[in-house]
Amino acid sequence: MHFQVLASGSGGNSLFVESGDLRILIDAGLPAREQWQRLEAARIDHSSIDHLLVTHGHLDHARSAGQLARGAGAVLHCSQALFHNGSIRRHKRLGDWAPARPLDLEPRRGRGHIRAQAVLVPHDAEPTYAVRLESEGRVLCVVTDLGSAPARLDSELAGCHALVLEFNHDPELLAAGPYSAALKRRIAGPRGHLSNQDAAALLARLASPALDCLVLAHLSRHNNRSELAEAAARQALRAAGLEQVRLRVAEQDRALERLVV
């Protein structure tokens, strides 16, 4: 299984995953033209996408999901709550995705298989999912858009070989930043976004000797700096004896390189 973060941040999020001939996207939050350009820059033919998974209904995750899925002829999987979402409702190939119903994804042609498990996380869009993907014994977890990390996540996201984890903001930069008081409260609240410190604490809980690769995601342009997020993550990895883990920081304006799970 391989994956590539195509975009990460409040301007739009999207992540590509492939296993054999199977190709999926998690979220399509960029404007449609930009989403297609980002796929093209990563040398991914958008018509080859077999399945598109939408984690929740905020625009930065769902903005062009329906349009992209229609163009690709892909099955679009999301919660029933999103069936009437403006971007999604016109697509004819919708799949109901819920934590109680993991998806067994296969390509339209060729070979490949990924089991996709939705994991509920606390965020102010109901419901919001983290994603656990498993293929041939390898596990990729994508965990963004959560304001707190309940203890049950330790078991529901256990065994990651690769982890994409939100490091959204630095509390001091958020407090001193340009956002309104109400927006600051929302971001820092239990249904907002993880701070660097909270993300590092969750990383310490999820990290195991199986972990090979960590991607820091959904960094705020105004309320964080990559060096602060990276320092917090590396401290957690050192404390766990996992200094060898590959670490990357996802960006809003360009795709990361393709990574192996």
C-alpha cells in the first residue's frame, strides 16, 4: 500500500492511497479545478479513482467530492448525514459508510483490496471520521479534525505502520493570532482541532514499534509553524524510543512525495 498527501490545511484536504490496481481518495476539499491539477501534478489520472471516502462535511474536506467522483465514475462513500450535502447529493453512486460497517474496497479492474474502517472523532461536524486502512497486513491511519482524543482511540487506531496525524496549532500563536475570540474558542475546544501538545500526547499513545512513517497534517498557516509541530512530534517519538520513524510535514500548496506503508 502506498499513499500521498495531496493537500493538507484549512484551504482543502485530500489524500491518495493505492494497493495493487485499487486507487482511492480520502476527501476532496480543494476547488474542483485545483483538485484535478493536484492529481495531475502527482501523475494520478483522476479517472482511475475507484472509490472516494469523505470524512465529514466541512468544505475543506468535501468541497469537490461529488464533482470528482462523478468525473471518475467512482463510488463515493460517506455518512448518511452527507447524502444531502450540496457537493455530494447529485452523485448517483453513493455508499453509506459508518463505524459499524467497514468497507471492503476493490478496484473496477485488476487486483487489490483495502478494508476501510471509520472511527468517530470529536469535531463540530457530525459525524466526523478518522480512517483506518488495512491492506495485506499493513495499516495506515488518517487522524485529523478532532478537538480531543478519547481513550477508545488507542484500541480503534492501534497498530499503525503509517500515521497521518493532525498537529493544527500552537496555543500561544493561536491566542496571539488574528482570529476572532469565538473562532479561537472553537479551534481550542474539545470539538475543534488538536494543538501540537495534544497531538504529541495522542502520538505517544498510538506509536508502537510497528510505526514506520509519520506525517504531520492540517497545520494552521496562521497559528502554527512547522518547526514547532515537528519538535513536539520528535519529542514524543524519542520518549517512545522511535527516533527512526520517518517524519514528514504535509503542506497546503503542494503534494508530498508518495510514501510506502
